[in-house]
Amino acid sequence: MPATQPNDREHGQKDAEQRLVESALTLFSENGYDGTSIRAIIERARVTRPVLYYYFKNKEDLFFRLAHSSFAEFNSFLDEMTARVSGCRERLKTLLRWVFEQTERSPEMVRLILHAFFSGSEENLRPRMRAMAEGRFARIVGIMRDGLESGELGGGDPEVLALVFSGIMDMHSMARAHMEEGRLTVELADALVDVFMDGAQCPAPSVKEVKSPFAGTRLDRPVARPGCDGKTARSKLEFSEE
């Protein structure tokens, strides 16, 4: 056997760890922290209990490492993006496109984060989750502060602006994570940022149907309004279907 070929045992260990991570992500996203047992995780991953404890201290450690990886990826992207992209509008569009892409790739991770913040009794987890969320929010505040200083944003408190934008971003991700149909698109991301930057009377792409992502109802009517350039625009605050 060539010396450069990985050891079969090392392959098996890495495979077991990956199966544990995938098993935990699926179960935590479906059942929450309290609703998921160590037994369920190891049975789904097809490993023994000692194998789980070889890689993770306990269930809380496994949950936190999953959540931490998501926040760390978000913060790393934001730091790299703000250094590369200029302008508040373009930064927000780049951010929202990326968040929508990540949501489409792993809606399970969005559901896991939601469980950590809004359900169950994970008292030990919440302070750690809050600390990670504060770092995420501070970076968005920084984008707003730069936008105010450059004059792209007309005024307001950077934290309030960051809160409004985060609400737009997170509510769409939350809704998509619980829907099987529909898709978060680049076009939707750009339209939402334009509405945030320019106000509700500014242009957005035309659509024939406005759909509520939460109630599951469809309003079969277009929402037309005059755009900032005098042209007719329609709201597109919904998911595109393909």
C-alpha cells in the first residue's frame, strides 16, 4: 500500500464523525434540542455511544458545534465581503444573496438555529447562542454605519436599521426553511434590498401572484404601485417558483 494513501481506520473515523454531524443536524432541526436523544443520534448515524463521546463531550457540545459552525461561516463571509465589496447597497445585496443561497443549501441549519432561540428549555445553550448572534448583528450594524457615513442611507440609527434589515433577511430564511415549495432567488434578494434602501414606492420586479409564505395562502392579485422613476412596479415580497 502506498505511504500517501490514508489509513482505512482514519477513513472510518472521519466517516463516523461526519455521520454523527449529519444525523444530529437532521434530528435537531426536526425535533429540537430537548426532543432529540443521544440514542436517536447514534442509531441514525450507525455508531456506538463511545464513538459519539470520542468526538463530542455530550449532546450540548454536539449541538453547539453545529450552531457555531453556521455563525462562524456567516461572520467569516461578512468580514471577507465587506473588505471586497464597496457601498451599502451592494454589500446588502451580496449578503442577502449569500444568505438565501445558504438557506436553499441547508434549510436544516436554519431550523436548528430557530429551535435554539425560540423553543425548548435549552437554558445552557441560549447565552452561548446569544453571544454568537451578537457578533453577527454587530457586523450588520457596521454596514449600516458605513452607509450612513457615506450618505447612501438618509438617516437613522445604525442598530435600528440593522434590526429592520435582519428582520427582512431572517423572516424569509425562516419561512423558506419550513416550506417544501418555492425558492429564494437572487432577484428576490435584490428587490428586498432595493425596498429597504429606497422605500416601498420604488421599483421591484413584476409578478402575477403574491403568496404568503407563512399562511400558505395565495392572493391571486397583482400589487401595482408607481415606482420612483415614474414606471409601474409590482411588489415581489414572496418566493419564486420554478
